[in-house]
Amino acid sequence: MQIVKLVSRLLASHYRDQPQLAQSQAYAPSNIALSKYWGKRDTKLNLPITGSLSISLAKHGTQTQLKPIDDANHRIYLNHKLVEPTTPFAHKVVTWLKWVLPAGLVLEVKTYNSVPTAAGLASSASGFAALVQATNRLMGWELPDKKLSILARLGSGSACRSLWHGFVEWYVGECDDGNDSFAEPLPYVWSQLRLGLLQISTENKTVSSRQGMLHTVQTSTLYKKWPDQTTTDLRQIRSAIVAQDFEALGATAERNAMTMHATMMAAWPPLVYWKPESVATMHQVWDLRRQGIPVYLTMDAGPNIKLLFLKQDQVVLQDIFNQLQVVAPFQP
Ligand code: 2P0
């Protein structure tokens, strides 16, 4: 009910009872948080306990096409395959569409991911961000970015950060209705910054981020330390971006990710997304730092590792990690 009210307030004078186009499409990049979102103060509205700050993954993301169809149910395709309506993925998409579309409007949703789904590379973020923008175009809403970000947040929290390229900050907000919890791009370009994706596993995870963060908030004694720590980290990361201080950025982002995982390990039963290969890779990264190569790591709710480094070290790191997928976040 709360969501229906919020959505009708967001759409208000933008609401249209018919699509304004025959079809629409949109692209949104995936994003990796440098200071993480882990824990909600409202699970229905996806309101976070803290703010977070991310970097978008340029060409790694989701392309979504929408077309009204004459059918009883929405039809959803993921990477050319029809998705069973009973899957959690279809359920999340259909639920969101029901909140925002006029009754009776049924869509074909074709979505293509260039990131592995559910392998900790945040495909739900780019997925909902692309869906929100494609819907905005199809319906001719012409919503301002803040409202689009809130609509994306209702689908998946981290999606509110995926509407832009580059650095993006999601403000925690204070209001119970969630109207002040949205993301905005930060006006800083860091052309030498690189991300490296190391895919440790593509298996579907058994505990979703949504379940994992709820479980951590409810059962982990270490979680009490998290809000203050990550709020300090976010501030330091923002300052490191402004000063282009790579060591400060890398060190703070790595510590933030490790602290988030420590809160999960202290949950009961413990929640450990890491695989043995994840830990082996961490040691490799720490050895490289001891050898003088400035490379840092971050991890999300999965076993995969993302490296942070500068362009000058790209060749040597590609030599060491031959599966490394390099992302230049500020190159078109
Ligand atoms: C982040 N993650 O900041 C953190 C770090 C995973 C670890 O945002 O329940 O899929 O849909 O709001 O957005 C993943 O959580 O969760 C996430 P919901 P979401 O990127």
C-alpha cells in the first residue's frame, strides 16, 4: 500500500494511461559500490541504513526493450530466453511493472545482460535501471532523474545508482516515505582509473543479497559497528575521488568490502560468499601490494573479485591475471 501511494505521488502529473510510443529501449551500466549498501531500514521501500557510493561499469550492463502486447500476462525474455513466470526474477519484474503501469497494459520485456546474472556483478542494478528508463520513454512520463532513481530503488536498492556512468552517490535519506533516498552522479572524472573483473564462479548464489543483508542485520553482533564505519568510509572515498588519491581510494574501498563481509561471517548461521579461489586471489593481491604494485580489491555478495588499479599498471596485471576483464569507467 505504501508503495502504491509513493508511486502515484512520484508519477502525479506525469502519469499517462496509454503508452506514448510503439516500443522503447534503454541501456544502463552495472555498478560496483566502493562503499557498500548492506542493510535496510525499510525492506518494502528498499530504504538503506547508510548511504553508499559506486562506480559504473561502462559497457557492462543491461539493454532492455519494451513493447505493449495483446496478452493476459507480461512476457519476459532474459538473454533471448523466455523466463518462467514463477522464477524470482520474473516475479520481481512483474511486481514492479504492476506498481507503475496502468491496469490492463501488458508488455513484452526483452532484456540482455552483458554481466553474468546472479554472480555478484550486480545485474539486478543495471536491469532495473534500464527497465525504469525504458518505461519512462514508453509511457512518455519525462520524469526527473531523482524520481527515476527512486523508482529504480523500489525494484532493487543498488539500481538507483545505475542510472549514470562514473561515480554515483546514493543518499541515505531520513523520511519514512523514502522520498529523500535517491542517487546522484558526482561531477568527477578520473580517466586513469581502472576496474578489473575476476570471475571466480558463475554459479547462481544460494543466498540472495536481499536475504543476506536481512539475515546479517538480524543476527550479526558485528553489524552494530557497520553504519558508523561505512559512513566514515564513504566520506573518505568521496575525498579521495576529489583529490584523485588512488591509494586512499583503494585502501578505503578494500577495507569497506572486508568489513561488510566480516559482518556476514559473524551472522548466525554464518554467511560466507567466498570460495577458496576468492581467498587465494586476495592473497595474490596482497602479495602484489607488498611488491609495490598499487592494486586493491573489492567484493560484493558473491565470490568474485573486482580489482582497482591505475592505467599504468594494466599491462602487468593482465599478465598476472590472464582472465582479467578490464573496465575503463570513464572511456566512452
Ligand atoms: C552494493 N550490494 O552496495 C551492495 C554490496 C551487494 C553487496 O547492493 O534487496 O540487489 O534489491 O535492494 O540492490 C546488492 O543488493 O538488494 C547490493 P535489494 P540489491 O552494491
